[in-house]
Amino acid sequence: MGRFDGGNGGRGFGGGNRGGGGFRFNMGPREMHKAVCSDCKKECEVPFKPTEGKPVYCKDCYPKHKKF
Ligand SMILES: [Zn+2]
């Protein structure tokens, strides 16, 4: 088994581990960040902090640009 890697290319949350619980998908408050999709230019919200200079894709376009 490999490790879990979302291919996000470095998470810029500046914290590493948050320590604690197993609530990743259950009830953790999920911050959404407004962004403009680099592909369709649609305004969207992403569950991660958009990095300046990096393209952000909406959920429709993201799979198209996701590379393994
Ligand atoms: Zn898009």
C-alpha cells in the first residue's frame, strides 16, 4: 500500500498535522475558499486555500486536469 496522497502538491496550511481526532469527513468545519476556475473562469469554492500563481479548478474541471 502506498501512502495517501491526494496529489495536491504541498498543502499550504502551514501546520502539518492538526493532531487529534478522526473527523476528517464527518463533522469537521470545512473552510471553503472562493476562487475562480482557471479553466472555465467560473466562480467556485474550493475546500483548500487557493495558492497564488497556481491554477484552481472547479469541481467540473478539476478531474480534467488531475494527473497521476
Ligand atoms: Zn471550471
